[in-house]
Amino acid sequence: MKNARKTTQRAAATVLAAAAIGTAGMIAAGPANAVAPPELRITGAVYCDRTEFVPTLVRSMTARNVGGVTMRNTTLQEINGQRRFSPALKPGETLNITTKQRGCFPSSIAGYTISDIRENVFDNFGYWTN
């Protein structure tokens, strides 16, 4: 009888200890704060600026880090044109290429952005015309 009572007490103590540890783990964990995945997005525009005496054609492209991770070694490249580089593009930061020339004849701009970090590349290339 004495051994059965001790065994029951030990089993009850073990169950209570396991329940206390599990409850403490749930309380300490709290809500998870997920970081947005890495993501670069390219946008651009080609337009005629008629605010000056001589109209000016403006071509621009912007690569923005819209993810939640700092993108390492990011490059914004205009096809057959300028290149911008950032060793660390933090979330919300941008790289920009802007070209201005006299006259508003039809034109276009095309380019891409790339980084060392793997991400969705389907929005990393663009082509814009006026």
C-alpha cells in the first residue's frame, strides 16, 4: 500500500510539473512577429517635361526594397546605360537612375535589378515608353 501511494504521488507530481512547464512555455512565447520576405521591385517612367522653355525628355527607373530584409550587393542596371550599386539596401530604401535630354521624341527605358539574396525575380525587370 505504501509503495502504491508513493507511486501515485510521484505520478501526480510529474503530471503537475509537465503542465507547469507547458503553460510557462506558452506564456513566455507570445505572438510571433514575422519578417516580410526579401523583395526588390522596379518601377519606371518616360515622360515629357514641358515646364522649361525647351521641352525635356525624362527617363527614370527606381529599384525599391519592399521586403523586410536588407538586400546585399544590389544593382540597378539600365540596358545599354547607367548602373547604380548599393552594398546594403535596407528595407524601404531605393536606387534611382534618371536621364534627361532635350526634345520630346519617342523614347523608352529598360532595365533590371538584382541582389545576392534569393527572392521573387518576376518584378525585377521593366520596360517603359512614352
